Amino acid sequence: MSGTPAETRTPRRLAAIDLGSNSFHLLVANYHEEQLQVVAKLGEKVQLAAGLDEDDNLGEDAIQRALDCLARFAPFIADVPSRNLRVVGTNALRNAVNSEALIHRAEALLGHEIEIIAGREEARLIYLGAAHALADVHGKRLIVDIGGGSTEFIIGEHFEPLALESLHMGCVAYTSRFFAEGEITEKRFRQAELAALSELANIRRPYLELGWTDPVGSSGTIKAVAAVLAATGDSPDGLIHREGLMKLRKQLIKTRRLDKVAMEGLKADRARVFPAGVAILSAIFEAFDLTYMRYSDGALREGVLYDLAGRNTPEDSRLQTLGALQRRYGVETRQADNVAASARRAFDQVRDAWKLDDEQKQFLGWAAQIHEMGQAVSHSQFHRHGAYLLEHSDLPGFSRPEQRCLAFLVRAHRRKFPVKELEALPESLRERYARLARLLRVAVILNHSRPEQPVVDFTLTAEGEALRLALPDPLAEQALLVNDLQQEMALQQAAGFNFELESAPVDA
């Protein structure tokens, strides 16, 4: 037998940091034989969502709390390779107008990029983490995750999510909205429940129609409810029963004030947001007519690690997303494959001169695969339509910054070079994505006639930002192709780039 025996392989060290609206979590684990072996697990209440003002700006106090927490996390990820680490931000950072004020400082502190993920992507990752933590059951399961600023709902079977949703309700946000003065009354509690029921009304019917056999909760609020009910004897079988939840609701109202909330099994740092979390959970039981729910340890951070483990493999969720986009928007796959092949050929020829890496090659190939998706909207300006769809859709596996960069490449693949959109990208990415866009443009032009096979017989060289393309016979004798390339020379020059076509043909 060849290869290294499974038992002697070096485990892969992975790490995830979840910048939640209520808590920040760190998880470091070794990935071995498709299982996570925990090395370090930390969590701190930062309550980022509580730091948002009426205009959705993060206050300096909240930003400093976040940075102080991340400074304590930083030593645990110092030896983790960058490709094996993801730092993800959720609802509070999605909503914060000035999120960059925290992100820039946090990235400098951690030495790693922070990704703000969309609500449905958060739900997908939560399901992945929860599903791995649960024993396999026959039939569908409902996963509910109450966070600080949002609550995620997923119906799935095995490791495959069937429905994903993220609703704007969370224990920190609802504490500020309904219990801001610190009073707990029946009226305030019911107002919080009604607000949650209103949010749930949009998904209640389709979720009930899809159905499930196993209702499961994850993360802090549901963990705390399960712990309190177990401590009081109201959960002898370890489940959250509706009767126990209603009894807990009455207890909280009798407490009358947030600063008086103290129960066996409840951590002191969660007490203030606990009533709002219970109100949301009570509304969920009411909307879905649940009689019980069990708790799962797996959540977002575990899902991030399992997703990381599957990247750059046939199980990479991003590949599935790209395939779904091609099918949904009727992309001609032969042309997409041809452009991708030409783009990769161009990339390989300038890789060393431009100091490009495998990840950038991957993104260039992906952009080529879907560069024509906007034609499903209209042929006119289809590069703009495609970019809009990419930037504003929920794309499983992709973070928002990744979507934005992919959208830029699709936007930039034809016509006038989009200098304004390039300048809107983070400064650290502009040179890299301008170069990738120029390579994609060349690949698109070389395959303009939609040939049976990709055009790969060309020579592309780079010196600084200058590109020089040499074509062999018979390509150099194709008048339409030469005319297209001459127009491209003018378009790149107008954008401040130098692109030249060899005046004399070269040997094939």
C-alpha cells in the first residue's frame, strides 16, 4: 500500500472566531479522520449589538470591548496557518454603518481578514455545525439558533440544509427594544413575543409545510434555558418542554427587574438578556406549535471549521453554489469552461511576475465560469446585471467580501474598465483584482467567437503593470480578433493600464 496510514497522518489545525452580536467565540481544533478534536474553546460576552446607537453606529466603548476580547484570543491563533483560519462577523456587524471602524483595527490586531457573512450563510454554517454534533436521525430536523441580533432557522436532513432563514430578532436587540428600562412585566414580555411572532409569520407556513421530526436548539439562549430547567428539575429528560418554558416565563415576570434575574443554572453575564431570549423562544414554540426542543452543542463556530475542512475538495460548498448559479441563469457551460481555461493559461504565464497565488487563480476561474450569468436578465449591459446579482444574492460558502470581489470581476470583464468600482474595493485588494480583471478580459476576447475548444495558444508577459500579448498564426491573422484586441488596448489605456499586442506573429 502507498501513502501514509490514517493513524499516523498529522492532524490539520483549524481555527474559527465568531464575532457574534452578544458573544465572541474562539474555537481551535485538530481535524482528524473527519472529526474535530478541540484544542481551545473560549467565549466572552461583548454585547456588540448593545453598542449600536439609533443610527446603527458602533460606539467606541463597544469597539474597545471587542478589541480587548480579540487581544485575549490572538495568542491562540498565532500558529494557525492563515488558510486554516476564518474570522466571521454576524448580525451586529452586518447592521453597523461604521463596521469598518472595528474591522480595520481588529484585522491589524489579529493579522487576519474578517469576513461579514450574510444571514442565510450564517444559518447554513450553524446547520453544518449542529448536524455534525447530533446523532443521525431518520427524517428532517429543525435547527433554531437565537443570537444577540438575529435568530436563524434551518430545516435539513443529514448534512443537507433544505430551508435557511435569518430573522431580525435577538436577545440583545430585544432587551434594548422591550426591556430598556430594566422592567419585566407581562405587557413587555408579550410585546416582545408578538414582535417575534410577526417576524416568524413570514416563514411559519412554508416551514410547517416542509415539516420536521426533530426540533433542535443551539447557542447561548437555548443552552441557558436548558441549563436552568435542568437545575430546577423541570427537565428530567434533558429536553426543553413547553410546560417548563412557560413556567420559566412566569418566574421571570415575577422577578420584575433585569438586575434581579438570578437563577440556578444561569450564568450572571447572561442574566440581563435572558428574559428577551426566553420571550423569543416562547414565540418560536407558539408559532411552530412545539411541545419540546433538545439542545445541541454544535453551532456557528463548529460549522465554520467543518466548512474550512471541506474547502478545495469536491465537497467545497462554493463549487456547489457556482454550479447552482450556472443552472439558474442558464449559463452556456462550454463557453464558460473555454474562458476559464484561457484565463488560467494567462494567469500561469504572469503568475511569477505579478506574484499571484492559488487562491487568486481559483477566483479568476470562478469569475470566468459565471461571467455571462447577467444575460438571463438582459444582453444589454449583462456584465452589470451579473455583478449586481452576485453582490446582492445569498451565495452559500461565500463571505460578503468574497461576493463583492467576484462581482467586481464579472462587472469588469467587458466594455469600459470600471475604475470607480475598483476604487470602491478595499485598498489592499485593488492591485490584485485589477490584475485579475485584466486577465479575464483577455480570456473573454480570445474566446469571443465562441470556439469549440478554448484558446490557449498565446503568450502573455507582464512587466510591472504592462501586459504584452503575442499571438501565433493563424490567430494573428483573424481580423475580428485583432480588432477586438486593439479596442481593448484603448480601453485599458483609458483606465491607466498599458496593454500591447505584438505587431508581428510568433511561431505556434
